[in-house]
Amino acid sequence: MYNFEFKQPKTISDAVNALVSDEAQALGGGQTLIPTMKQRLANPSTLVSLTAISEMKGICKNDDGSISIGGGTTHADVASHSDTFFGLKTLAEKIGDAAVRNRGTIGGSLANNDPAACYPAAALSLGATIVTNSREISADVFFQGMFDTALEEGEIIVSVKFPVPSSSSYQKFVQPASRFAMVGVFLSNFGNETRVAVTGASEGGVFRWSEAEAALNKTFSDNSIKDLSIDHKDMIKDIHASKEYRAHLVKVMTKRAVVSAS
Amino acid sequence: MSNVTMTVNGKTVSGSVEGRTLLVEFIRNDLHLTGTHVGCDTSQCGACAIHVDGKLVKACTMFALEANGAEVSTIEGQANDDGSLNVIQQAFKDHHGLQCGFCTPGMVMAASALLKANPKPSELEIREHLEGNICRCTGYHNIVKAILAASGQDVSSIAAE
């Protein structure tokens, strides 16, 4: 890997200042960025580690009933915290492996927006708000395609605010070698509205399956989606699964999510 | 080059490293603690698993400077004070939980992290916890047995598959 200058600020404002230079990049838990740098696919001149910023860690309940998770909170901490709820907890405890979960962070996962990452599905399905050092971004506009987000250069995810649904479920069909989602479906049931977000499947990254949402809003039952199908045209094709297979898995995992959240 | 100081197996150590120096490189090349292995260098195999501030991490996917001020434990710090094998290491020996031994330091560190958090894990919990540790010799069966035995549980119920 190419060398770089390492900085480890203690506050968000110091981190923002350190990220001003052109070739600077933020480092979360490093579970994606460090392997990427080893392959020389990333070459920052300055790496600004966010792991020493205590104000970006932890989980709390807000007055409006939502929960806020600091951008630097690890997957292991989300999985074990009593204020998280079923869908989010089961998602966090299945990311990568035990060692990866002790380093990887929710902010890093969302900022990277890997098309097969788990957290984007939760954020989009739950209608989360991504809070950065300068503004609040709705999940509906945050994800802009594979590895692309609404974040500006040098902008940091400080926390993520999740509305708490009446029930939720994350169903992940694991790609067994990488443990990323071959297809993952996060379903959030808010009583009057159901939202279904799909990761791992589409060339465009995470997306909402609006036909399934409409059917489930009429009747919340796995029967409601039995006659639906999803177009495979824009699905990812690789050595693990064809476009058609991924489209099939989207429906299967959605049905499992409905049953699990019923 | 930057200075880094940390506690490794109870001893304060320091050195001078580049930004890109991985924690596993500092441990092996600077501290000469070569029990922590580099198997894949891509965060897949877990041979480099150690504890940083009590948490299981892959030392090949963390920079040495990120561990500045941290408490680090490696396989070299696992034996009992008198030098005898600790209960997990002894169980690996008793249950033939290793053949070539390359993955074993990472397996022992992973097992010790599991048993601290969950002193009586089920077979399934052990297998899930070891998802990030690859062994090419044993087929995992005797490793799972060893960890069950180290937790004081009966291993006779685990049938060979």
C-alpha cells in the first residue's frame, strides 16, 4: 500500500478541518478501506481516522421515540445494545464475522454504500435520517447508486436517526465466501405503512421494491406478494448468481421478511 | 514516521512506524512476536486475530497507529503464569484441535474472546463465532470440540459428521 499521513482527531470539528485537503480521506473501522488500500485502489495522502471521536459513538433514544446511532458505533455495539430493535439487531449481528464487527462502523458502511452491504437496506427501509457535520439527509435521497451517496467531499456521518417500526425483519441470503448479502431484504412495518428495501441485488445499489410495498400496504401477508415478480434486467450478475436468480431471491427473502415481521 | 506506544501482553512497548504500518507488521517485525500469523492479508482467514482493548480484531486490517494507547493481547500472552498451557490451549491439544497449527493462534484468540462473552456457548454459537477463522486441516470439528471442552461442557454429544 502507498504511504500516507495518519491523523486521529478527537473532535468532529478537528476531523472536518483535517479532511479539507484534496487527497484526504476519512477512515472509519477500515474493514473495507484498508483492504482497498492494500490493492492500491485507494491512495489518500492523508488518512483521518474517526475512531477516537467519542461524540460519534454510542446509541441513544430520542424524545420522539426514534433512536440515534453514532456514525462511529461498531456493528458489535449495535448488535448488543438494548435500545436497538429486532430488525436492526439481527442485521448488525450478521455482518461479516465477529472480528470485523468489532471494527466496522455504521457510518463507514453507509458512506461506502457497497451494493451488497447490509446497512443501506435498513436505512432506506426505515426511512432513516443521516446526520452529517453540516446537515441532515433523508435516506430516500442519500443513496445515489453503487458506491455513490449524497455526501460531499470531506462530509462526515456523525449519526444516523432511525424511526422505530412496530415490527421489522432483515432477511439476508448470504454469499458464503464474503458473507456480504447476495440478496438482503429489510422490511419495516409502521402499522400504516410498510417499506421494503433490497440490497445485494441491483446494479443501482440499494432500492425500494414499491410494488411489494403497495401490495403489503393493502394486506400485510406473504400471500399479498405471491403473484408479484421483479424485473431482472437491472440485477447484478456474477459468478455467484445470475440476474434471474437474484430477482427470484428478492421475492423469496421479502416473503420470509413478511412472515418474520408478522 | 510516527511514534506509537501500546501495552502488549501487559508490557508497555513503543516504536516508530509509518502511517501504513499494519498492527500485525508492528507486532511481528518490530516486537518480534511472530505467533500472530499472516495467512491471507485480506481480512478473510483470521490467523492474525488478536485482542485490542479486550476485543477480537484482525491485526492485518488495522493500522499500528490506531492501536496507540491500547491494551493488546496476542497468543504469546495466553499461557498460564507458570508457562503451562491455559485451559483453551490445553483443550486444543487434548482434542486434536490442530494439525499444521498455522490457524491455531487466531483460533485460540477467537475462542478466548467468545468464552469471555459467552462462557457456555452452544455448538452452533461456536461455529458462528469462528466464521472469520479459516482452518484448512481439521474440518473444524475438533476445534469446536476443544472450545466446548474448554468451556467445561460435555463433548461426547458432538458426533463426527
